[in-house]
Amino acid sequence: MKSYSEYICQQCGYQSASFMGKCPNCGEWNSLVETSVSTLNEKLETRNLKLEEVVVKLSEVKSQNTPRITSGFMEFDRVLGGGIVPGSIVLISGDPGIGKSTLLLQAAMAIAKGSDKLKVESGKLKVEENQKFSTLNSQLSTSVLYVTGEESAHQVKIRADRIGKIPDNLFILPSTDVDVIVGVSEKIKPTLLIVDSIQTLTCDRLTGSAGSVGQVRESSQVLQVHAKRSHTPIFIVGHVTKEGNVAGPKVLEHLVDAVLNLEGDNMHAYRILRSTKNRFGSTFEVGVFEMTDSGMLEVSNPSQIFLAQRIEKRAGSVVASTITGERPILAEVQALTASTIFGIPVRRTAGLDPSRVQIVIAALSKAANLTLGNLDIYVNVAGGLKIGEPAADLPVALAIASAALDKPLPDGTCAFGEVGLLGELRPVSNIKGRVNEAKRLGFSKFISPDRFKTLEEAISYAVHGE
């Protein structure tokens, strides 16, 4: 079997023996990507196989209850859907210096230690006594292979010493050759393979430099084949562009089983791990961590963190009860209004969908008879949390109304609900979970669609007590 590389247009499929900036067939620029091609005709081989060797009935496929591997972080396992699935490939992206390598190195050290192990079954975490795991630990290898293409082994050692005691089963491979990485992994057979990062890997079958579209795609496909054949879970670190998107071809995100994004502000200590794609769990789950000198610390109660600096009895501040995955989280929605000095008032949002905020402002002006056309409006979710669900509409509306009227909400008030274009309040999911979480933190008054039918009624109660 021989293989060679050629350049294939990603828009129309045109093939060329050499690179061209513009595709002569469809006219697209920079669409020709170097691709490794094999001379083996797999289609002809498939024709010679028996039908039962190629096709199986889905109804006859046996269901498997595959045990998952804990990462050492309950928050990390929550975002993954209950732990690491053997044979899965996970892409973790984030801004430079946000803590991707630190988080993965801590997970690698926790798995390599093999102590206080958690057994994960059916996507649910189950903690058992250490004695029950003596047999399991002896049967499963707990070695971890950490591939670093950006740092030397000495640099990784400095970071690991800061985190804690380094286990003996943690192996470091400073290499950028994907074939060497797969070869070493096949010999070691690690419990987890970490690649930091995919943009540094190269494949000898292609001539492009590291980080090019062809190299990233070919390297990721080689790793995917290795993960499925050996049932080795692989974590891949991916760089992001200045727009915040994962660098490289979009096929990289389609190829992996899960895409996790580590978010946060370098000026603050808290980091949020968010799932944007997950074949083994929910895409709405988030994990909250705190960056410290000794590594990442998981935050088991995010609601207290996001409300820790809140100033009570202040106009424009409303506590919202949101749902991320299956977890209710309380966050503070802040609004600030000021007289505009321009012809067109300013509208700025952070942590919320700007389009939905514009709809809420229009509903306030029309249905609640608030004059907002001469005011600049700024809306923010404190603590860096991003809220994408419609239940944030009512807290946003109450915060803006409170700021515009300069009247704070009563103490112990929590709000949630969707606002329609006509000013009606629509119900949202998991009302019981939202209320219970708010009560646990001391909130006793609720403004929600099950109590008020219109936005005008909710605002009248919130700012006038009527």
C-alpha cells in the first residue's frame, strides 16, 4: 500500500497535485487543503466481503454499560457527562493562560495516583470504599501519558511540583510527531492520553508546517483511529483565535466526541468549564473552578461564589435563578441606566444575549410604559457567568426597571421567567429546583410566571410592593 498527498478543495472537491491560492474550479481562495491519499481501494475490498460481515442489525447490537474513569474533579466529571468514556476523544479550548494545561495536568496526576478512586457507571458518579477498589485498581492500569509539544519535560515538572506530589505512573513525552505519539501509546497502554496541543503536531505524510489545516486534520484523524482501536481516552488541547473560535479546520470539532471550553478573565480567579458538544452528556452543564497558586480548585457551590460580593438594597440588582444542565445556579443580574448624551442611546450587555435584552427593553417600553428611549442601558451578569436561557428575561427586565426608577427590590427576592413580546410572562422549566436552591441560600420572595401573568404586574410588585 502506497500513500501520497494532494490538495483538495474543501468547497467543491477539486484535486490538485500542488497548492494553489485560488481554486480554479469554484473560485474560492485558500480552500485547497493538503490531504494524505492511499492507493488501496477499500471499496473494492468491501465488495468481496459477505454482507453479514459488513452490515449488522441495530436491534441486535448489545447494549454495553461501560464504566467511566473519574478525572479527580467532580466538576470536570459533571461537564463530561459523568466521567471519562474509554475510547473517547475530547477537545479542550480556551484563551492563552486560562488554565487548560494546569487543569489537565492535575487530572493526569489524580488518575495516575490511582488512590481514592471513583467508579462511574451509567453516567452517574458513585463513591465506594477504598477496599472495594483493591481488585479494580489491580486490574486496570492507572498510567497516564502526557504529550507536550509546547513545553519541555523540565517545564512541565516545575508546574507539577507546584501542584503536588508527582506519581510514578505519569509519563511525559516531549514530541510533535503524531506517529511517534501513537507508537509510544501503544506500548505504554495508558489509562489516559493527553496531547498539548493539537496545533503543534505534524505528520510525515504531509509537507505542511505544524498548525496548518492539513496537519491539524491529519493528526486529529490519526489520534481518533488510535482512540477507537485501543479504547484509550484522549484529551486534546486546542488553541483559539482572537475571535474565540477553535483554531484549525471545523472538521476538528466534528471529529471529536466532546468540545469543552474553559472561560474566564485573567484578572479574576474563577474559571468556568463549559460543554459546547458532548456525545455522552448534556451540552448545558458547566463546571466552576478557582485558579490558585497550587492549581485549580473546584467550586462545589457556585451560587455562593457569584453572590458573594453582591450589595443588597441597591437599585438595578436582581438575583436570578438559572439552570445549567441539571444544576440550578443563582447569579446577580445588574443594570445601570444613565441619561444619554448622544442622539441614539447606548445598549451594552455582558453575559447575556444582546438580542433578547433588546426584546426585553422593547417590552418594558411598550407593555410596562417605561420611558427608556433617552437612557443608556448597561446590563451585566456579575462573576463572569453567561446565561443563555429565556428564564433570564424577567430578572433583566426587573433590573432595568429598578435602575430606571431608582428603586431597589425587596430583600430576599429572587426572579426567573420568560418575557414575551406582548409583555406576558411565560413559564420555564424546573421551577421546583430553582425555588429550592434559592430557599437554601435564604431567599423567601419569588417573582415568577406562576405568580404574575404580565410584566407590568411583576414590576409593580417588585418596585412598588403592590
